[in-house]
Amino acid sequence: MDDEGYDERPPLVHTGSQVGIPRDAQLMGFDRNTEEGALIAMAGSLSAAKRSHKIVAWILVVAFALPLLLTLWYELF
């Protein structure tokens, strides 16, 4: 590019913003600084061995599924 401020080289130091994010999500450009990447990183850091993490996972499932179910209920009935 002709822009003088643009640097095409990869950074020399990574800040760790990719920790906890799967490689395929990283390739799509997600990191902890994007809304979707932050959610992926948070969900990816949950451990199935901890009871509190299981509770958080179920809360996330309900938080995402409830609006869909309510919309379907409203549209169908």
C-alpha cells in the first residue's frame, strides 16, 4: 500500500489477546478485544470439572436460547 503509516509486518510481541481462543476463530479475526471473541474466550475458559463453571455454561445456554424460544412461541401461537 502507499500509506506510510501502514506496516504489513506481523507484530514482534503478542500481547496474549489470543489466549483461550481456538485457532479457527483466530483466523477469522476474533480476539479478546472483539465482542464475539471475548464471548468465545470466556466460554472456552470454562472447565467441566468445576460446578460453578457448569452453572455459568447453563446460564449462557438459557440466555441465548430463551429469546429464540420466546420469538418462536410468539410467531407460532
